[in-house]
Amino acid sequence: MARRKVAFKKRRQNRLGMILVTGVVASLCLVLLFSMMSLKQKKDGYIEKQESLEKQIEAENKRAEELVEYEKYTKTAAYVEEVAKDKLGLVYKDEIVFQAEEK
């Protein structure tokens, strides 16, 4: 009879140990699951930010090309003539200037 009590206690201890181990493993799985979800959200945010930055790079490259073209244009006689007419009001000797009457 004493052997049965000892065997019963060992079985109870084994069950308790298995339940505790199962609980610890389950809690570790939950922690890993939440960590994985958090990392996935960060990854998605980084991907979105990367796409945004790539679009900005493309826009800045296009702007740089436009500036190079504008620089070439400013070195032409057409640009000098345009500035002289628009900003300084200069005209050629043989040009007739008409101005609209203000009401």
C-alpha cells in the first residue's frame, strides 16, 4: 500500500510537471507570436518608407536634369534676349511696342 501511494505521488508530480512545461512552452509561443507580428509591422513600415524615398530620389533626379537643361538655356542668346525684353523692357531699334490701355 505504501508503494501505491509513492507511485501515485510520482504520477501526480509527472502530470504537474508536464502541465507546467506545457504552460511554459505555450507562453513562449505566444511571446514569439507577438514579437513576430511586431517585427512584420516594422518591416512593412520600412518597405513603405523605402518606396517613398525611392520616389523622392526619382523626382530629385528629374529635377537635376531639368536644372542642367535650364543651365544650358541660360547660356543661349535667346535667354538673354528674353530677360532683356521682360525684365529690363529693352527692344530692338526697328521694333514697335504696343501697350494696352488700362481702364
